[in-house]
Amino acid sequence: MAKNTICVWYDKDAEAAARFYAEVFPDSAVHAVHHAPGDYPSGKKGDVLTVDFTVAGISCIGLNGGPAFKQTEAFSFMITTEDQDETDRYWNAIVGNGGQESACGWCKDKWGVSWQITPRVLLEAMAAGGAEAKRAFDVMMTMKKIDVAKIEAARRG
């Protein structure tokens, strides 16, 4: 296990979420599924308690902790994409599997986990600063899923 692992709280579907992520994102896998050795506040002996998985190279553990805590945008996975096809593929996988669109490249999966599907061109525009960053930022603010061609046009002015 990695020294630093992100723990993501799920109501009861950590295994389904981890398997979905492993199907969608490269360098992702489900490594182990651990069952509860006894009853616990939100489950019974034998239920899936935790799932060890990797999302795009990041070590995670999914905890089926019950309904006590909900996901918020205070935590998100940010996936950097190289082009519109890759952006569309990830966005459509998340939103099309019971998720929902948000703004500025953000969406939520059906488990409530937030994702930022961010084309590299947008990050480069913001890093450039000045008028280029302002133009890219302004056009991004009008979008849900990021449109690479519009960001590129904004960069050029």
C-alpha cells in the first residue's frame, strides 16, 4: 500500500465505484476488496467494508461508511486531458453513468464524487497569465464541459 492514500467515503457502493473508475481511466485498477469481520454501524459481517483501488495512478481506498457523510466539491479528482476526444470520453462516461454536469469542467459521478475534466490547453492558458489567461478564463466560465477549440480561440485572442 502507498504511504499516502486517499480515502473516499461512500454510502455503500465503494466496490461499484472503484470498478467503474478502473474501466474508465487508464492506470486504474481494483486491487483488493475487504469484507467486514463483524457487524458495524452501517453494515453487517461480510459486507464490503473497504476497497483498495487506483485512479489514474493515485492510490485510494473506498470506505463503505454509510450515509453519515456526503460528498462535496471540497474534494475532487482532477483529470488532465490532451484533446477534445479524451475530454468527451471521460465527461460522457461520468455524466452518462448517472452523474451530473456542473460548471467549468466539473461534473459529479453517480456516487456524488466530483471530477474536474480539464484539458491541458486550459491549464496552459491559465499559466500564461495576463490577457491570454483572462480570455481563456472568461470563455471557460460560460461552459459546463470544456470546449477545447473555444479555449484555443480565446488564447489566440
